[in-house]
Amino acid sequence: MKVARRKVVKKRRARRAAKPKPVRRATQSPALFVEFTLADPSALELDWNFNDRADRLFRTGHRLLRRGFFEEAERAFERAIRYDPSHYRAQVSRSETLILLGKVTEAAAVADAALGRYGRNCEIGAARGHVFLHQGHIDTALECANIAVQNASDNAYICLIAGETRLALREGLEAAMDCFGKARIALEPWPDLELRIALAMLECGHLDHAIRALVDVVKSRPKLPLGWILLGDAHKLKGSRRDSRVCYERAAALVPQLKSLKLALSWKARMAERWRGLRRTILRTR
């Protein structure tokens, strides 16, 4: 009986060993792995060439951005650059994402390294101008954007950055809107352009324009978490806490695992907001 049982066990082990094991690619983040497996199962294949792999990682990074996973998106763009250093759009996207994370110095290092290697690329020049803008060097940012526009006026990203640099000027809103209009009809598009235009207006303090643009975005794409997050941020800056909370709740329903939303909707955040409002009221009455 024991000998027969051993033979059965050996056969089972042999059958298990013969079965192909599922491929699991190592990633730096659980959220990034979720994106690979759920949104793009083909991203787990191992038989790509390097350029194709970089492009897939680039698209995955933008999907993560749309869902609000900024750190994971930055890692995806960094991996895309490792596979294909000539993927200049991944360089630009990584610089943009680092700015979103508040890491302007790191974004400057990425843009400088890309410029040192591909100095004649207009999108990278515009990305460096965007970094200069966030460093407070508005004149240099305008110069970078203008040179990029002169050499590649039919590129959506370049027109976008040209518009954003003009938003930083005192009376530059009309010129910025003109640049954004050109970006919309440019032959070479940029991912999630309307969302990115709204973000530019939000960062430069044009809250009413940003809210109008973001309302249009979430109406046309109600399942876009980043649209709801940015709309919540805009309402929060405007002082409308109730509207801000509604937007954050809509985003949390789409991405319940996002930590920043959990923190924004926690009771501690609500108590802190109430305390700040009460403190402002007390200071006004004195």
C-alpha cells in the first residue's frame, strides 16, 4: 500500500512540474502590479523588444496618473526610460509627475539629463521650461517655451506649456487660452490634454476657470478619478468644503485603495478643517 501511494504522489508531482508556471513580473509597487494585471494583461509578456516594452510602461504610467497613483506612475516612467533611454515622452512625463509630487529639484535633474542627451528635442526643452516655471524663473521658462513653439508649433504638449507659462504673467490669461486652443487642434496630441489644461489653471490660481474646465472633464468622463480629485482640490482652495468632500467621495468610490483620498476623507482631516474655520472666525471677531 505504501509503495502504491508513493507512486501516486510521484505522478502528481511530475504532473505539477510539467504545468507551465504563471509569469509574475517583479514590480516596485503593489498598485503598479494591479495596473499591469487588471488593465493590461499583455504587459506581463516577456517577449517584447525594448522599445515596445518602454511604450507599454509609458502608457501604464499615464493610466496610473489618471487613477491618482503619482508615485507608482513616476516609477513606471523611470522603468520605461531604463528600457529605452531615447523614449523622450517618458522623460517628459517623469519630469511632469515629479512636479506633481512636489519634487521640483528631482524634476530639474531629469530634464537636465534628458536635455544633455537629446538637446534638440523640443518637447524636452518645453519640459525644462515647465520646471523653470515651478522654480520661479518665469522669464527663462517663457524663453524655453517660445523657442520650443518656434520649432514645433503643431505639438500639443509644447502649446500647453507655452500657455501655462503665460498664465504666470499678470495679464496673460487671454494669451494662455489662445495657446490652449492651439494645443487642442495640434497634430501631435498629448494624453489627457483637457485634464492637464485644467491642472495648469489650478496651479496658477485661476480657480473659476479650472473648476469650469474640470466640471466639463468629469461630465464627459465620470469614471476618471483624477478629474474628481482635482475638482475637489479646486473647491477646497475656493473654500467650498462640502463640494470638495463630495468630489473626493466620488473619486474614493472609483479608487478606494488611494491613501491620499483616505486621509482627505478621514475624521482627523474634517476636525482639522473645522478647527481652522473656527480659528478664522475668532480672529475676524477680535
